[in-house]
Amino acid sequence: MNGQHRKDIHPGLEVEVVLKQDQRTGKRTRGVVRDILTNSPFHPRGIKVRLRTGQVGRVQEILGPAPPVIPKP
């Protein structure tokens, strides 16, 4: 699923994004959505999100729910 529609994206979703510095090459970074930064319901280049790592990029593909976090003992 592509990441052009805001309604399809929510925190906790695993996605692939293109970071600003990777726009020329199109290199994708996988991560989990922390915040949705785009306010409009649609964006042709992908909805901008902040990942749990703090990185910001535009969603290229929605992969599904994030894998569970296993607490360390």
C-alpha cells in the first residue's frame, strides 16, 4: 500500500520512508511511525512522518503493524 493518504497511516505502523537526504537516490528507510507531520489528507509524494528513531521522511510503502517490542529482562 502506498503512503499518499493520511487516513491509512497511524502511529505504531511499520513503513518504508525516503528521508530528505535520500530523495535523489530514492533509498528507503524502514521504521515505525511515531508522529504524522503532514496535515493534508493526501500528498502526491507521500505523507511526511517522524519515525520512533526521530528520523523524518515521506512514506513510500506501508508494511503493516509494527513487530512487538520484547522487553529486556
